[in-house]
Amino acid sequence: MALRRTLGFFFNPHDLRRTAASHMTGMGIPRLIVSKLLNHVETGITAVYDRYSYDLEKQRAVRAWGCEIERIASEVEAPRSLESPTHPYLASSVTASPSEEQPVMPH
């Protein structure tokens, strides 16, 4: 109740999941990867046979989302021009440690 009074509107922690998922897909992160991050259960025959963990893709997505949150937070502190690009979900923008190889995401 205190949070609702402070914010002036109803807030549910589930709103954070929905917001993150919407923004990640808007950034170009594939819906399958977002679904894996949200721990949604897949249905269908392919899901039965596909045992790949998608760990690298999920790590890249989380790093990209973290960068996007930092970008949004910095705009709140000091707005950037409208010409500034948003954070794309590209291998070149999300770097791995030197010992970690990043596979190219299929589109």
C-alpha cells in the first residue's frame, strides 16, 4: 500500500517482467530468447527434441538489457539528443570477455 501511495498508481512486480520482455523484443532480441529468460515452458515437438540451453544467447540478451537500462537511467539524469541511437542487439555492441566466444545470432 505504501508503494502505491508513493507512486500514485498500482504497481505489481510482474510489471517488471512484462516491461523487460517488451523492451527486449523491441531491441531486437528474439522472442525465443526472451521466452527462455522468462522461464516459459515451450510446447510442440521441436521443444521436446531441442535440448540446447541457449545460455550464451541469454547472457548476451541480459547484457544488452543491462546496457539499455543504464542508457535509460542516464537519460533521466541528463537527456541525450533525439539523434542518439538506441542500444541495438548486435554482437558488436555486447562484448564477451576475451576467453568467451559469442556465436552469431541467426535472424
